[in-house]
Amino acid sequence: MTAEKALPELDPVIHAQARLRVVAALNVLGDRDEMAFNSLKDLLGMTAGNLSVHLTKLEEAGYVRINKTHRGRTPVTFAALTGRGRLAFDDYTKAIRTLLDNAGGNP
């Protein structure tokens, strides 16, 4: 394979199916918007533990911001995509498109 036909690398943090679903769901929000943990959990059909693990991994990469607060006496956790996360998701989708465009089998 020549250098101009080299396939792009896929971000391993986003590439995991569950994390890709989380990032895609958060990407539809506005830049200053966030989603409640339970709403995200329900939307994605994930368990609290599974979502928590994936959010932690995304937060460690700087792709997601977690905001823990209270509504009255009830703790509430919100998640939002960071600017870095939006850029990483954009790069990831471009890489996937390139990969798929080159999957036609044409030499």
C-alpha cells in the first residue's frame, strides 16, 4: 500500500462501541449543553456501572466533562463533550469515512 493510500488510524478511546455511542449521543448537544447521567444511561440502554466506566475513560482522555451537583438534596451527574472531544469525534468520523471510501477494493 502506498503512502497516499495508507489507511487512517482510529482513535482507540472512541473506537470502543460503547464509548462511540456515548460520544455520538453527546455530540448532538450544543457546546454549552450537558446531559444528565440517567438520561444518557436510558438513551443508550446501558447499566449505570457500564456507563460510568466508559465516561471515566472518556474523561481521562479529556473528551468528556463530568459535572456532579445537587438538585435539592439529590445528587445529579451531568456529562458533556469537551472541545477536545468534539475535535476527536470529528477526526474519528473523517477517518471512518476515509476507511470506508477505500474499502471498495479498487487497486
